[in-house]
Amino acid sequence: MGNFDDLLAANRDFAVDFDLRGFDGVAHAGLAIVTCMDSRIDPLRMIGLKPGDAKIFRNPGARVTEAALEALVLGVHLLEVDRIMVVPHTRCAVATSSEGELRARVSASAGQDASWQAFHVIEDQAQALAEDVQKVRSHPLIPDTVEVGGFLYDVDTGLLTQKV
């Protein structure tokens, strides 16, 4: 089943002090965050929240995809979300590389052709963020009462800047 013993041991340590037993699953701070999968981002801690406060959706580039919209609609209607943050970050691989560059890097790492794999690079991060925020704001199942903002997270300083 793979070598996950270290992670399972860490999980047992985590479970000793586990305090979310019986948690209702709603976003207690009324927040949903769409952000990148980058491990330099700690989405709750960067805004002073804790587990249970927000719904988090992560993907390469922090794009508002159909899957992200599905999560946001569920969050708004079933999980008490009334604010949505879209948060890409500085030095993101999908915003600083071309599709060809990413395919070449993956091909080299995989030892096989990856030219068929789409990576959905972002040519203009500011424009993509504005489009993604508009996509959320204009979704027919996300009411105008939900606040939606676009932010850029700086992976070198830890600071967020609102862009949209």
C-alpha cells in the first residue's frame, strides 16, 4: 500500500488532541477560498483563521474552474459561505511558464512524452484573476449578497494584496 507509515504515525499524534469531533462542517467565518495547490500557501493561517472557519478549494494557479464553482455554490447554499476570496500567488509555475515549458519539464521527469497533458497556463495573472472573480460574481447560483474579492499572495513576504 505504499510507504505512508510516517504520515500515519503523525496522524495518530494529531488525533490525540483532535478537537473537531462533532464539528458541523459549515464555514464558521463564512468564508470560501480558491487558491493554488502550492505548499508555500497556508490559506487559513495567512488570514488568522483556524480549521473549521473556511472552505478551501485548491488547484494549480488558483483558477475558478467548473469544479471550483461547484464547490463555491455548495459552500454558499449549504455551508454558510458569504464571502469568497480568489487567491493566486507570486512566482506560480503555471503563471510564469509556458505550456510547452511545463510539458517539457514533466516529460523529462516522467521519462515519457507529456505533450498531450494540458496544464492550463496563465499568460496574464492579473487578467485571469479579474476574469475568475467576474465568473464567480456572475454565476446564477451565487447571489449578489456574497462578497467576492481577488487577492494576490506574495510567497516571499506572506502578504496579501487585494487586486479585484
